Amino acid sequence: MSQYTSFHDFYPFYLNEHSDVKCRRMHFAGSTLVLAVVVLAIVTGNAWWLLLVPVAGYGFAWIGHFVFEKNRPATFTHPLYSLMGDWVMYWDILRGKVKL
């Protein structure tokens, strides 16, 4: 059972696991690439592009964790909250609440 009873409780832990700016940059790049791939799939009408979504998203994020942050991605223990955290952090970066 998860130690977090809500995403609100989980998000501070998530941010702490992304304290290295290079890790956050890798997440931001991967998430941006995910959005670009989704747009490409829609524009071209070719859903095969969507196979790249997990590669782009997780690939960049996991490199950020293993190479720069030196920790295990929260995806392994809290997959849903971690996915939510990726997009909340992305939005927080765009709004200047989380620094790159």
C-alpha cells in the first residue's frame, strides 16, 4: 500500500526526487517531445508515431534519474502519481514555479 493518500501529499516527494536541474531539464525535454509526437500523430493521421511516446517520455526521464539525479524513478513505486507529477512539474516549469 502506498504511503501517500493523495497526489497532494506525493508531489513534494516527487519534487524532491527531481532536485537536480539537469534531471528536470531531461524531464522537460522528454515531455515536450511527447507532446510533439502526439501532435505529429494527429497531423499525419498516423497512430504509429504514438509508439514513440513512452520512449521519449521515459527515456529522457530515466536518463535524468540514473545519470544526473542518481536515484530510482518514482515510476517504479508510484506509477500513476509519478505520471501526474511529470505533467504538473511540466506546467510548473512553464509557469516559472519550478526552475530550469
